Amino acid sequence: MANIISDETIEYVGILAKLELSKEEKEQAKKDMGSMLDYIDKLNELDTSGVEPMSHVFPVNNVFREDVVVNGDEHEKTLANAPAKKAQSFKVPRTVE
């Protein structure tokens, strides 16, 4: 089952990919695309009725730790050495006029 790729399709793909292809490169791209589509057709012939769909070949587990506060609320300690404070915050010089 040969997939035939038109010149217009190659032109369009070239525009989308922002490629400037020579005539020889366009012909090679047509052959390559046809081969890829033939291979996809071949894969579609496989019986996958007993295969569970998956998004990744390896089991995907959450590798991130839980977001748990371990040091508690120590804002007083944090502000203890501040040169200037205002309402439980650091007071800094104005930077925008």
C-alpha cells in the first residue's frame, strides 16, 4: 500500500517547518514521508486488542515529596535582625518613583 505524497504537501510541510528545500531534497522528503506512512499503515495491521493504552513505556510515579511545612511559622526569628520593620515585614527603601 504505497502512500503517495503530493508536491503541494511537501511545499506546505516545508513552509510549516520553515525549510527551503531543493528539488532533490523535496523528492527525497516525498520518499521518506511515504516510507513513514507505509510503516504506520503496517503498524495499524497489528492486533492490539489485548494491549492496555499507556502514556509512557515505564511506570510513571510521582517522584516529588509532599509539600509539608517542617520549620513552622518563624517570622519573628526571621525579622529579628532586620534593619527596619513595618507590620511584620521587612522595610526597604523605595525603588520606584
